[in-house]
Amino acid sequence: MNIGEAATFSGVSAKMIRYYEQIGLIPPAARSEAGYRHYSPQDAHSLRFIRRARDLGFSVEQIGELLVLWQDRGRASADVKAVALSHVGGLKAKIAELQAMVQTLEHLAEHCHGNDRPDCPIIADLAEPVAAAAASDAPASRKARRTPLFGADTPVSSRGVSARKPRA
């Protein structure tokens, strides 16, 4: 089958198939006399395997390990399980990070008045997240939060530019 047929069969785009060949995840395809890629049924099944693994969030490196294990009929299932459980641990860590982000954003949004005034804890937090973390380790004299400056050293709130009213 050609690359288009392999892509349709596997659910992997032709561009990704070429990429997987380039990085060595799959072996280079056989070529016709005209130079077109030709994929065997086994190649197409490997691409489906890769697609399913990607759908489950496995990294390219992990997929490489899983492909080797899949092709090794003498493998120990414990080796496959170890790769899967390692991935589960990574996914749980990402979930925890995402939950922390949600909590932080919810907290900041709760403390934002959402009115016409320029003061906003969300912007203040985004403006200096590294400085805020470093400030906890800094002396008290360095802990004060400064207003970020834009353009010609002028705070945005004092420029007199209004997004709501066009200039007359």
C-alpha cells in the first residue's frame, strides 16, 4: 500500500509517517522503481500501534520501547507493565500540575473584582511570578511588588488610553 493508504488504514497522517521513518520509530519504507513509498500490512499495523499509543499519551521514546516489546514474542509482560505504570505515574503528575493551575487561577479570579478599575490580581500574578517566588527568599526591602512598565517607562494605567472610548 502507498503512504496515503497506510495513513488511512492507520489513522496516522502521511507527514507523521515520514517523521516516524526519519526518527527511526519505523523502518524506512520499501520504494517502488518510481521512488514511491510502499508499506506492508505489518508496517500498517505498526502505524496503528503507534497511533493507539500516541492516543494514550505515550512519548515517542516509550512508543519505541513498546514497539520493541510488541515485536518480541519472548518478552515478559512485566516489562510492558513497567512501561505502562511509568507512564501512569507521569500522567498523574501532570494531572496534579493541572489541578494546581486550576486552583491558582480560580483563587486569582475570585480575588479579581472584574470591574472597570485597572487593579487585577491575575495580571499582577502573571507579571511577576518568578519575582514573587524569589521575593519569599529575598530581604523585606526587595519584597515590594512594583508596577510593570511598558513602552516609554509609563504604566499602562496612567497613559490615558481607553479601550472603551475612541479618541475625539
